[in-house]
Amino acid sequence: MKKILLIALSFAAAFSASAQITYPDNVNKDMIRHSMRSTRAGRTEIILPQVNGYNIYKVDLHTHSVFSDGSVLPEYRVKEAWADGLDAMAVTEHIEYRRQETKMLEYLEDYAKKGEEIANHNIITEPADKRGIRVDLNYAVELSQKAAEPYGLLIIPGTEITRQPQQIGHYNALFTTDNNTIYDPDPLQALRNAKAQGALVQHNHPGWTRKSLDMPEFEVQAYGEGLIDGIETMNGSEFYPKAIERAKELGLFVSANTDIHGTTAMDYEGVEGGRNMTFIFAKEKTLPAMREALEACRTLSYAFGNLAGDEQLLKDFFLASVKFEPIMKDYKDRQIFSITNTTSIPFAFRIGGGNVIWLDPFTTVTAKTNTVRITVENMWYGVDKHPVVEIKF
């Protein structure tokens, strides 16, 4: 009886502590604090498997802040990425399009005392082909690197070469060493300048504002010179299955990125799986390891519950994520088995020619058959191409 009473009292005490919503301040005796407001917002952990001996890192290779045309500071962008579960983030401010600089001057003019001269001689007001570059385009990267240190978030230095979208396009230079030396009035030369300092170049949103993914003359030249290393198959809500096939044909890494300008809390509110991410299969979370993985094309694109990339890598990811366990035989001698998703990524698949089965993160379903031929419908390795895996018991 005493043991039961002690257990009941312990439970009551624990419940009382968990239900407590205020507590006394440890300095001011006349103040109490709300406990819910005293805790920091946590990080959403995204659980992924190891595949072929590689860790999978969650990365966004396309972001913006107030240092080009985004609406938040680099420090916020870093905290946001960490809270969203990312392991690394590229800082890719536009070189040629930085509309927030005008706003910065306007704010200063209203903020300063009357009679004070407000001028920033680094602000560029002439068109890109006349002005050259007179601001420090490495500054946003440096701010992000400093802000990322306490979070353990890896910052990939970069910038975005931004030209007319229909005929030329936008390109991220990643792993840059000096963003100030990339600009040139000739966009091909700008890409060459990026490559000359060892950058990897990613073709951004290749179908944005276009009627197809057919290559204009500029792209034929850029790809022909070997200036392009990767391509976004997913950008925001845009998905380009043909870009997967281009990546396979030309040996490019694939990526899925937010191209975030606002906040992910608003842009991805209610989206299953959260923000867009590039899954990078690397040995460790370092810049050399990330670069090696991109050069080896060990990446998958992930957005809005869909995965895209190399067929075999998709199969390996699926088989490392989903566990099949036999349970028993039924009266027709068919194998009854369980299918368990051990990751944060949802899967949609068909067994044989059956209906689509949704396997949410960390859930289990059962099925019955002797030879399991699974078509994973939310995985893509080309236009209407979905990987097929076979499981035999």
C-alpha cells in the first residue's frame, strides 16, 4: 500500500511540475516569468539513414538576405536554417540585383538628424554593364559564417550571377573565394571568372519564366565549355523532371533549394516535409567533403514530399530507409510482412499494380505477397520515371 501511495504522489508531483506555467524570477522578487516564453525555439531534427557508408546532410544551396533582395538579415537566415533542421547552407546573394540597398539609404535618410549627409559611395546606381562592382560582396558570407558558429551550421560561400532569365539565366557560384572578382559585363566571362577561382556553378531554376527547358544559345555555349556543374531540379514550388535527365546526360549534380527571400515559416507553412533540401551524401560535414560529394554527383533533390536524382541512388536511399519484416503465411501461402519507414521522409509506392500506399515518417503498414515489386511513386529519375525495387522473402 505504501508503495502504491509513493508512486501516486510521485506522479502527482511530476504532473504538477509539468503543468506549472510560471515561476519566480531569481533576481526580482516582485516578478514572475512565464515558463513557455523562457525556452528557446528548438530545432526540427530530420532523421535520414546512412547510405553506402555516407552520411546524408540536409543543405540549401540557394538563399538570399537583405544584402541582395531578401527581406531578413543573414543572422536570421542562419538561425532559420538551423531551426529547420539543415546541416549546411549556401549564401548566394545576387551580384547584379541588390534592390535592398536603395531601401537601406532611404531608412538612413529618415533616421539621421536633419542636415546630416547620408551617402554610401559603394552603392551602385548605374546598370550592371556600366558600373562594375564597388561593394564588398563577401560581407554577407562573413556575417553568416560568424552567426553560424554557435549552431554548428556549415556555411558554403557563394553568390548568384543574375542576368536576363529567358536567354541567359541565373547561376550560383558555390565555394567561392572572392565574390568581388566574379562580375563581368559578359555573362560567359562571369562564369569563367567563378570557375577560375575554383567555384562550382549551379544552373538555377532552369525553366523559370520560360515555356520549356530547351536550351537557348547562351546555355549551349555555357554547357559546351564545361562551365556548369549542377542544376536545380526543384526550386521553391517548381519541379523540372527534364532537368534530372539533363543532369544524368551531362554528369551534373542535382539540387532542390528554397531560393528563399522571405521566411520559410511563411513560405512553407503546412508543407509536408518542410522546406526544400538538397541531400548531400558525404563522409563528413566539411567544405571539402561537401564539394567532393557534389563533384561526384552524390546528391538527391527533396521538395514537397518528392525525391529526384540518380536511379540507383534513389533505390539505395529507399532500401536504407524502409525495413521489410516477414510476419507469417496466410491460408493461401502468401507472405504477410510489415513495411516500416525509419526516416523523416514520406514514401508513396505501389506493390505490383496495386493502389498507392502512403508510408508516412516513422510508421508501419502491412501487406501480403510472395515477391514484392515496389514502384516508388514519389521518387523521380526522369520524366514519369520512378524507381522499381524488388524484395524477396
